[in-house]
Amino acid sequence: MKLPQWRDSLIHGNHRRTATARVPLVATPTREIGRSAIESRVFEVARQLLEELGSAHAIPAIRGPAHLDRDLGLGSLERVELLARLDRDFHTSLPERVLAEADTLDDVVRALAQATGTAPARTPASEPARFAPAEPAPRGAGPAAAPHRAKTWQEVLRYRAEADGHRPHLIVEEEGGEQTVSFGDLYSESRRVALQLVERGLRPGEAVALMLPTSREFFFSFAGVLLAGGVPVPIYPPFRSDRIAEYAERQSNILRNCEARLLLTFREAEMVARLLEPRVPSLRGVVTARSLLARHKDGGPRARLGPPVPLPAGAAGDDLALLQYTSGSTGDPKGVMLTHSNLLANVRAIGQAVGIRPDDVGVSWLPLYHDMGLIGAWLAPLYFGMPVAVLSPLAFLSRPERWLWALHRHRATLTAAPNFAYELAVRKIADSDIAGLDLSALRAALNGAEPVLAETLERFAERYARYGFRREAFTPVYGLAEAALALTIPPPGRGPRVDRVVREPFAREGRAVPAPRESSADDASVTSFVSVGAALPDHEIRIVDSAGRDVGERTEGALWFRGPSATSGYFRNPEASARLFPEGPEAGWLDSGDRAYRAEGEFFITGRVKDIILKAGRNVYPHEVEEVAGQVPGVRRGCVVAFGATHAASGTERLIVVAETREKGREARQGIARAITEQVALAIGLPPDAVELLRPHSIPKTSSGKLRHEETRRLYLSGSLGAATPPPWLQVVRLAAANMARTAATWPRRAFELLYGIYAVVVFVLWIIPTWLLVALAPNRRVAERITTWGLRLFFLLIGCRIRMAGRQHLKTPPPRVFVSNHTSYFDVLVLMAALGSDYHFVAKSEVHNMLFIGTFLRKLGHFAFDRSDPQARVRQAEAIEAALGRGESVFVFPEGTFRVLDGVGAFHLGAFRAAVAARCPVIPVALGGTRRFLRDGTYLPRPASITLTICPPLAPGSSAQAVSWQDVVRLRDAARAAISRAAGEPLV
């Protein structure tokens, strides 16, 4: 991946140069070279080497503390090449011990500095590596400029870690107090998560569901999924034990739709998460985010043995970065596909429209599984380098004043919330709870995610004016997940603009006729709408009629939009995607599903198309009915739903109002119903046809707290609205029983596999002892080879495992030859010796040579071994291979070095290919298939499998020049890896 210019300048300090420019060190006497120049040149040489190796994904990791093997993927041979190039550049000769002892680029820089007489003092081993100096930034210093050239969020994360690593980013309020996370902390912790995800087999583009509450673990997990190349899918965690069954049904639909590979959760929800596992075929595991962070500390336990797994190459701008499931997802999940470019375009446009400044500070309690909380309250501050204080939604709902005190304590300038939150702050907070509150620093209080009510804005502004809140700070906004987040924002600092229109022409004809100035605020003939501003920069909005034709000023219609942040559709839901893109002569527009009108260049949202009720030839807007009914004493505020139900006899829709109340007495409930009917009739001129009163928490809501109109309507029509739910324990029992029924069909297959595995192990034990004795007593290697080959063929015949071989003709290539193969199982060696014989030297790990029985076979047959813990083992291995080839003997190498649980051909080490080029002998790729299933890593019993062995055409070693060409080595490696990937049917990972 070609790095943007800002990225190069960060990696290489303050030196400004083009991608191909070089620091002129060669012409400079070594005694005059400074530490910074040495470091810059080392970084530059490392970058060039990684590009030649095809490891550009590791370039962003280049910095002083970068580990040569773990971070950069530079094994012993690659280190030899790196040091050789540095020797040439610096006209020096580094000691050989540098090869074995240098672990990081800092070690290399230090060695060169010692050689040139400019050695700095060694950093204590205990000092943690950081992305920026540990001392705090000077007072008043702002963040680095926004990364305008970044194309992905991986680049944004790295940029902030390096440019502002020491600066605080997240102040997370958790149990026990506030926890501060710097930009550097965010990157380092999320990178640990990413490494764990890759080690667990996550591939680029695969979905990882995040069922996590607001916590540091959420931020680390989300960013970790991005760094691992995955696609994060935030879903809301279970909050109510009495809705477990409903929760499991809704979330399993989403998990199946996104084909989630892993589900990250927290300890308290792990049981519920595991109830989802049998319902989602794609799911490979459920794991707590905290365990991922705990397992990948330096020097700590690892998920498995073997060398560290490198992170995948960086994503591209048009790669999927997020699946945002719309709040109402039930049986028809709609996962909005958002690419890195979509998200970056929306965040940049928001920053421009709001006018985000270097000194801005944010506060948010919004849920992180919702676009407003995730993108607006976190990703935007991350991009612009802002600090943001984060509370949990439950902390706000339990005590709304916590939100206001967080604004006060952090001198916040920006915050965002739905309309109900501002209403809650007006009605539910006592004066005694906010004595001394100061909101004067707040310059933008965004209001969105649900209809913005003018009455709420006025009530909040009036209540909190004496606490320093300015009405001009109110910023009503409009957006939707299909546009990433925001679509319209009014000018900052102007305050809300309310449009009062005559009700009758608007309800019947959709004409927004301005109301007379002399009309009073409580005039029933007048309704009002709040402006949400103009379209974001580089985005467009149209208001159209049912035929897709543009309508005029102050005429209601459907809101269509387009722009760089617009989604390309819903994930694996072509029917819903087709409805999103209306047909017509002008392609590229998306139907928001909302209705609106334009007046004086700004937009006024009037309601959802599907929610508008058509009664007696008039449009009735649910939010207006709900606002009126919610003011009736005894009705729970924010717990009212109005919807239409078709009435066949009258040919129109009936207006149904459903409201929650705590009143239980019959007379009290009848009084509330009469009051709702009277107040609605007075406000809109039409009485509701039916009023249903329910107990608290009966109306279904979305994960973000929105009322689910369609679901309420469905339950009402089916007669199950307000029906009692079973106790939590019974819901869990039913879910567990359903899961057992789903898995019961697999029991016969599992039983057969278990019996087969036991049989195969018994046969192996009975077979290996006599075969081992015969090999041990064999007079020479040739006899031992024949005994081993025919003995293994007998073993596979006895266990019913057939080995099919293709490309046998390629074995006619005369020795010496270098065989290379993908490594998938402990049984690979046995399969290869059974199919190909043993007329070559295997290169195996020393621990295999030390195994009982197996070690005897390998030693008797003259196979090589090397110690992976020895830093110079691969160098000696390459020398042994070259010596064998020089004697005319063939060798067989697994260049991956180890194997993994999941499919895929991993990165290849260079030793075998360098030896082939040096000896001028061909490389024969061998592709193994089926052995991973036969005995997968981490299992102990074989399973029935069909094994295939494909001998690929030989690869020529390259030019006939005497010196080993580095380009030939890399070319040979890449060609062999590609051939094995094609023949084995496994991707490159």
C-alpha cells in the first residue's frame, strides 16, 4: 500500500522528502552523523526492504520500538539483508552479535550509533514503548491537524497514536471512577486485540460482532477489529432479563445476516451470548473482550505455540469498515454497508459544518452500538484529535444530571443527544441536583436521531439559561444510518429555527403555508416544525413527489439524497436494497423513507413515510399525536405510540393510540383514555378511534430507545400487545431446549467421528511400534526409507484414508530439488512420506525430532531439525539446505514454519528459496488438501477426510548470475505460494 505523504513525514521525523528521496548519508563522514539522521536512514532502509518483500502492510509499524520479527516480520535472513544494506550505506561493519541480539529497530540504531561514535544512553528495559514523549503537552497546545489524506480508519488510528500519542482522548466513566485513555493507549491496546483476532483465524473482510456495553473494552475491540482487517458489527447488549427470548431472536437474525465469525462480549453477558452460538452457523466462537486484552501482553501466555501472527495489509478506502444495523431490524435485518470512505466523508463533512476547533471537548452518553454515539460521539472526535468524556446510557437514564455535570466538569463545548434526553433533563432533574452547574462553555448541543420538538427546545433553553446555557447552542440535525450518520446541519451558533404552518392545508395537501404572526402558540389550527439546516458539504438533497419529480418550495414530499457518505445498500438483503434506490431517469439517489419540505434553503422533516396515517383525506403525523397524548397526566412521557390500522368498512385508516401508564384502577384508566381522546381531538381536529392503555415497559422499543411503531401495530392487530412475558428463567430454559433440538441432528455424525477417531488412534498405536522397531534395526537409510513408506501406506489403508495425488509427472525433474508445501497438520509429514517416499531431507522443528517414535524415524532417515528459539537457527538451516543441495540431495521444507486452525496459506520464510537460488535448483510446490480436516490443530482424534496431494510444475531458480539475487528469492517465494494457494483451494492469509 502506498503511504500518503503525511504518513511518510511522521515515520521519518521532520525530514520532508518524496517517497523516493534518500538522506545523503553515504557522502557524510560517519563521525558527523547524528542520532536522528541514523534513525531516519534505518527507517528508510527498512521501509524499502519491506516493500521488496511484499510486506507493505508492516510499513506503518516502523518506529524505534518496532520488533523486527513480531512487528515487521523480518526473520533471520531478512535481518541479514537489512544489516548488509545498512553496512553499505554507513561504510561500516556491524558486529555479528547484532544479528542475534537486535530485537528492535532501536537496537539496530544503537548499534550503528556505537559504530559511528554517537551512541546514546540505553533506555531501561522496563520503560514502556510509547507513541509520543511521556511528558504532558504544554498548556493550550492542540492536537495535530486532521489527517485529511487518510483513506482508512487504520491510518487515522496510527496517525493519532503517533502525532498525539500522549494526549488524552477518552475519559471513560466506569465503576470505580474515570479511566483516561490516550490516543497512544487506544492504538496499542487495540493492536493487542487485533493480534488475538488474527491468531484466532479472523480474515480480512469477515464480521466480528461486538456485544459490549460502554467501556474501554468496546473502544479497544472496535479499533482492534479494524486493525485486524475485520468488519465490526456493534449490537446492543442485553439489558432486561425479562426480554431474553426476544433479544436472542433479534440478535441471532442479525448475526446470521452478517455471517459473524466471532462474538466479543463481556463476562456478565457471556451466558446469553452462548445461547446465540447454536443459532448462528458462521459463528466460530464467543469470547470476552477482556480475555483478548489479557492474553496478548508481551511475555504473557499466547493463544497457541508458534511465531507471532502479523497483522494483515491495510484496507482500501472502498473496503467495508462497518455494518450498522438499523434500529428496527427484526426478521428482516438491514445492515447498512459503510466503507472507510463513507465514514471518513461523513466525519469530515460534520467537522466542516459544525466548525470543529482544536480546543473542542466532547461529552457523550449515547450508546456505542448506535450511529450517533459511535460515529458522531467517538469516530469524529478520534479523527479531529478531540478529547471526549464518555458515560454509559444507563448512567444517564438513572441520573440525567450526570450528563450535565460531565459537561460542567470537562468544560465541554460539544454534545449530542436525542430530543427525549433534553426533555428528560427538563422534567426529571431537581434544582438541588444542579446547584452550581455551569454550561457556558457549551457552544453546540446537537439534537437528532428522532423528531425535534420546538416545545422541548424552548423548555430546555428557558430552564437552563440561568446555568449559562445559550439558546444559540441548540443545533437540530438530521441524519440516518444509510448516510453514515449526518445529512443536514444548520449553521453553528445560530440557534434553532421554528417554522409555524397552518395545519389544514398541510394535512390535506402537503403545503407548508406560514401561519399568521398573530396566531398564538397553543392555536390548534397551527402546527410547527424545526429546521434541521441544509445538506452537508458535498451532499445533495431532493424533495420529490410520488413520481420522483421535484416539488416546489414549501411543498412536502419524499426526501432523496446522495453524496460520498451514502451507503451502497444493505448487506445480503437485495430486496431491501432495491427499495432504497428508487427507479427513475436519474440514478444514484437514495430514498430516505422520510418526508420533508424545503423553505429558504433549509429542510424541515415532517415524519416517516411508513408511519404517516391517512385518515379522512388528511395526513396525520404520529409524533404530533404522541406529543399531545404524552402530556396527559398519568401517561408515561415518551411511552406513547400512534399508528394507523386499516378499517375495511370505512375505507380509511383508524387512528390508534397506545400509551403506558402506572395507573391500575379502572376508573383512573378510563379517565386517562378520555383525556387522551379530548386532547388529541383538540390539537389535530380528529379524535383517535381507539386508545389502549398498557402497563409500563410494554411498548416495544429499538436498541437505541426509539418506539417501534410497526412492531406495536403488528402486536395490536394480532391481539398480543401487552401480553405478559414468561419469567426470565423460563425464557432461558426454552432457548436452551431449542438450541439442543437444533444440535440433536448432528449427534449421529459426531458419534461416528468419535468412534472413527478412537479407531484411528488404536490402529496407529498398534502400527507404529512394530514399524518403529523395523526402522530402528534397518541396516541403512535406504532400507529405512522403504520400510517407512510402505508401512505408512498400510496404515492409511487400514484407517480407510485414501490419498489422491495429481501432477505426478512433475516428479520426473532430476534432483537436487527443493520441495515446498503448505503446512496444515501434524499428519502432513506422514502423508507426504506415504505418497512421495523419503528420498529427500525434511526440515522439521527440533521438538518433532525429540518426540517418541517419530523422532527415530526422522533421525534414521537423515532429516534436518532446527531450534526455533535460536535467533540464528534459520541462518544455519539455510546453510544446511545449501550443503545438501550441493551434494545433489533434495530437501522438503514447510516455509510457513507452523500451521494454524483455519484454512489459508500463511506467509513464507525465505530460507528455502534463497538456498534454491544459490544452488540453481528448481523449486517444486506441493499443495496439501484435507490433512487440516483429518487432524486439525488443537484436536487429538482424527476425523474422516479425503486427502489430496498436488505436485505443481517446477519453478526455475532465476538468472544464471553467480551472486544470489534478492529479487529472484522474493519472486520464487511469491510464485510458489501463489501456486500452492491455487492448487490447495485456500486463500493467502
